[in-house]
Amino acid sequence: MADVNEYVKSLKAEVDALYWIRIGAIVFAALFCLALCGGAVTAFILQPRWLLNSRTHAVPAILIASVGASVALIALVLKGVFRAIGDRNKDELLPEHLKVAMETVKTVTETFGR
């Protein structure tokens, strides 16, 4: 029983760590988007000489590249962080003491009914 309690404690610690990782990923994604899009907007507001002398398609290309890069990065980061626990642990083997506990519960359920 001590092994199961230890396993449950480690799962609780993992869930707590995942919470803070998710908060950090959201903050990072928001700051990155603000910085990238803010930099593009600042470049358009200040309009440096190279931007004014560029071709007409360069300005929309810079804007689309900035927004596209921020969306792609945010999507990749948040997709990885918010995966379900089953998706993250699908390749890991179940610990031996949990297999025994699950078999015991299954046997008791089959014996005494539901």
C-alpha cells in the first residue's frame, strides 16, 4: 500500500508541476506575440528609411511573417503543453504495483459484482 501512496504523491506533484509549466507557457506565448507584433507595429509607425524605400509588397510580407511566426510558435508550444495525460504517457509501461492493484480491484469487482 505504501508503494501506491508514493505513486499517488508523485502523480500529484506531476500535476502541480504541469500546472506551473502551463502557466509559464501561456505567459511566454503571450509575451512573444506581444513582442513580435509590437516590433512589427513599431517598425510600421516609425517607418525607417529601408522600409519606405522597399517595394510595395515588403510591408505586408513583414506583417504577415510576424503574425504567422507568432501564431505558429504559440500553436506548437501550447499544443505540447496541453496534451492529455493519456497522450503523454501512452508509451510508458504501467508500474508493477499498479498492475497488481488493478488486477485485485478487477477480481473483487468480478467476485462481488458491481
